[in-house]
Amino acid sequence: MKKSSFTLLLIVLSLLVTASALVGWLGISGTGGATSVAASAGKVSIPIGDLNDGKAHFYNYKGQTGKITFFVITEKDGTLRAAFDACDVCYLEKKGYEQKGEQMICRNCNQAFPVAKIGTVSGGCNPSPLKVTLVGSTLEIAVIDLESGAHYFR
């Protein structure tokens, strides 16, 4: 391979890696990253129609001290579950959770947590519960409740 072709290949690969990193960091919708949400009147509102697919939906909220990440998932029976993307044990690693079927898996210690227990069990490596309220067809989260988990993301 000629030196100029090799250089061009390295430049293209570098751009692809940079673009992929930006997509994940910015949380651009539909790319597998977290979706950015903003508060209005002291709360974040998410239409529940966006959540009815049984998949964990991850969100970023810009808190007073930085980004706060959380997820919402709908259980098979339609119950909405919400938690910070962190726990009391592994939060320092900043790895959070991923969904595998009906479980949320800690990306740091690989422990599995049933979706049915998300938001109801706390402590240890369980996803830290996040208080939410259902108002009509909208899931609402008070900013004060989001800020209560800011220490996980500093």
C-alpha cells in the first residue's frame, strides 16, 4: 500500500472513531445513546407512548453539577419502572446498566436485576430507584428527584 493511501485510510478511520464517540457522548436519539431531556416548570416530562416497547430507554438530564443519566422501562404488565443509571456500589466506574431480555445488567460487575424489581429495590448493586409520577399519558420526574442522584455522576 502506498504511503498516501495508508495516510488517507488512517484519517478516515480516525474520523469514524471520533464520530462514533460523539454520537454516544451526545446521546443522539436512535443511535443507542441516551436521549437528552430538559426540565420545564421543575419537571422532566416523557410521553409514555415512547416507552411501551419493553426496552430500556436511557436519558441524560443536565443537572446543576453535570449530566445525570437515568433509564425508564415498561414491564410486561405495563408498569413503568425508572432508575438512575448507577448504583451504590459500582457508580464510581460510571458504566451503568444495559438490558438483556427481562433483566438489567450492571456493566461493571455483571450482576442481573429483573425488570420487575427496578425502582422498588435499592441498595447494593441494584439500580438506584428514581421517583416518577404518571400524569395522563406523560411520565413526569421532578427536578429535585433527579438532582438527588447527582452524586452518582460526579
